Amino acid sequence: MKGRFFIQTFGCQMNVHDSEYMAFLLEANGYRQTNNPKEANIILLNTCAVRQKAEEKVYSLLGRLKPLKKKRPEVIIGVTGCVAQKEGQRILERMPHVDLVLGTHQFYRIAEFIETVKRERQQVCCTEFNYQLEPPQRVIPLPRQSQVRAYVTIMQGCNNFCTYCIVPYVRGREISRKSQDVIEEVKRLLDMGIKEVILLGQNVNSYGKDRKGEISFAELLRRIDKLPGLKRLRFITSHPKDISEELIQAFGELESLCEYIHLPAQSGSDRILKLMNRKYTRSEYLRKIEALRKVRPNLAISTDLIVGFPGETEEDFKQTLSLLKEVEYDTIFAFKYSDRPPAKAVNFKGKIPEDVKKERLEELLEFQAPITQRKNQALEGKVVEVLLDTNSKRGNQLSGRTRCHRVVNVAAPKQLIGQIVQVKIEEALAHSLRGRIIN
Ligand code: SAH
Ligand code: SF4
Ligand code: F3S
């Protein structure tokens, strides 16, 4: 064994999966993962830049690693992910005790770069974008940490340039993996006993459009759905403007495709949606939801919302509240707008004061709470299918998810991890459900 590494992950599922991938590569190169940074020879922060707070957190964590590096100078400190991509060399200048900065198209070279740092004993930074057709980061990375569910990247990057968003700048343009590679990877995961597959991309609905002759996203779902052993299929994230008729049909037809979709609305006001460059109106968004619910009446829907976008008036904000009322989301994720240069909205007029953003965020969350609660309570007494995946925080309990993505805790022995069971829901709590296995 060459040493131990510790990875801390921030941000979205893509980052979670990129971390799994880096861990896999480091293990394949003779390192062992540890959950204890104190015993690590390599400390990696896989970072998120989506809001300013997230970026500040990275710098403050790095600052706190300084004494450790002083005491044990041989420890390698590396920064990967979206802050690494955004800041590059600046991290090394501001934080001279950091050894390695690797961008979002380079993380698959983690093992190679660790060796470079060891050999040359100097700071290394690589944030080049790599648009070669088949860069190695899209070669099948196995195995996964969970024995039950697995992420599979189908594309990276984003071409949408919503005016608030930094992702297209830090992840680059859309590149889809070959469908054959995706399908091959899913097959191998199913052979390993994985039951649930979550397809990943910033904008999965535009899958394949950058590749001549490639199949559509809906067709990819159809082909994966047919693979023997697959129990559940999910994807994240889809842009409302790209929800196609074909995808809506897929929700009606495919058995493994779970009754859950994350469909970020961002705002309920047409004026703000336009300023955000979201390319759909409120009524177009609502029509897509209506069409989805028509083919899957029990579809659970979650969303992302931003409050305090530049120029957002009380009236615009009320429109967002009324969208919540109209859609009745199962859950929402809400954020205060944050300036992210070089995203365009940084230069927009009418910036909203922090205290107003805070008030609106609180109001939004309070508005949604009873809706979420009501939807959870509606499940009390019902029997639902749960895929058990981990030990719960409480002893002798297992935790799992319904097809509609709700967390359910049940009393069950560890041997049931990975099993699909029927659970009668006994109680709806604020963030989870509690139930009893009935089969
Ligand atoms: N690709 C995904 C979202 C990526 S970022 C999509 O298009 O839905 C996740 C969420 O962070 C976004 O949906 C948005 O709600 C929020 N977000 C992005 N940029 C932000 C900013 N500058 N300020 C506040 N929230 C932001
Ligand atoms: Fe950001 Fe918009 Fe792309 Fe999502 S679709 S990653 S919000 S630019
Ligand atoms: Fe954050 Fe990068 Fe994901 S900015 S949300 S980790 S794509």
C-alpha cells in the first residue's frame, strides 16, 4: 500500500460520482481510502462553486489545513472539482500549502498527478478542458461504493448559460458519452448486483445531440430499461425546456423508470424566467407537468428555486409562491441568489439586499412545508415498495427509498440491505417516513 487518501465532497451528484471515480482510481493505484483525515497521506477536496458561500467554504477549509501541512509536510493536499476549475492557479497563490489543483476535465488523471507532485515536490495545476472524442474520464469506472445503487454519467457540461449560473464555465460544453459505453457500464453494474441506476448529467434531456447519429435520451432510457436485473431507473437533472414528447411517453411506458422527476423551475414569474434565460414560460412549464402527470398520475416532483434574482419584485416573488401552490411539489430546494462571475446576471441591475433575500427564502420554505407534510401524510397507512440501502442512524434499523424517492426507515436486519420490500407506512415525519415490512 502506497498510503491513505481522504476525500471530502461538496456540491451535486456529479461531484459525488467524480469522487467515487477518483477513489476507484487511487485504489487501483495502490492507495487506500480512509474516513479519517488525520491518518491520510493525501487529502482531497472535491469542490462546488455554484454559490459564493460554497467557494468561501473551500478557502476556509484549506486555511484550516495549514497547521497540519506544517506538522506533516509530506501530506499532499489537493483541490479538484468546480472551484479548482474556476480558481486554478489562484488557489496555489493564496494557499501555498496546497500541492495540487485539478480541473473538472482532469480529475480522471488524479493518480498520475499525485505521482508528479511526489516526484517533483512542487505545486501542480491542470485545468485544461479536454474535448477529445473519447477522453478516458468516460471509460467505465467500477466498482461503486454502494452495493445497491449506482450513478452513471451519461454526459458532462452544459450549453444553457442560465444567466445566474457558473456551471457552463466550470464544467465546459455538453459532451455525451457513447450510448454503447453507457449501456455496457450499466450491464456490468447489474452483474455486480446493483438494483438502481441513476443517470447523471447537468442537462440529460439533451443527451446525444452533440454526437452524430446518437440515440435520444428517451431511447437510451428505453434500452436501459430492458436490461435484465434492473429494478429502478432514475435520472438527474432535466431542463424543463427539453422535456420532449418522447420522454413523456417513456414515463408512461417504462416499468423501471421511477415515478419521480426533479424539474427545476427556478422562478414562477415569466419576467424573471426570461431574465434568467431559462427559455420556457410558466405556462409551458405547467403544461409539461400536466402531461407528465397524465401518463404517471402518482409522479413525485421536486424542484430548485432561486429567490432574490436581480430585479425580482414582491410581485415576481408572489408568482413563485403561487407556482408552489399550483404544482404542489413533493419537495423543493430553494436558494438565495448569489453573484457568480463570469455569469451574466452579475452585471444585472436591481440587486436584492441580503435581508430581503433571507426573508423571501424563509417565506418560501414556510409556504412549502405544509404541502410537503400533507403529501407525506397521505402515505400513512399505504403500502409502498422500498429498496433498502443503508443502516439507519438509529441502531437495528435500515433505511431505504420509495420509488418516489422518499426516505423510509424500518426495523430490519442488515441482511436485507439490497432487497426490495413492501412497507406499510406508519408515520410521516418531517423529512422521512417510518414503516413496517409486511412481506
Ligand atoms: N443543472 C442543474 C442545476 C445545477 S445547479 C439544472 O439546470 O437544474 C443547482 C441549482 O443551484 C440550480 O438549479 C439553481 O437553483 C441553483 N443555483 C445555480 N446558480 C445559482 C446562483 N448563482 N445563486 C443561487 N442559486 C443558484
Ligand atoms: Fe446551470 Fe442552467 Fe446549465 Fe443548469 S441548465 S447547469 S442552471 S446553466
Ligand atoms: Fe457545484 Fe459544480 Fe455541481 S458548481 S453544483 S459541483 S457542477
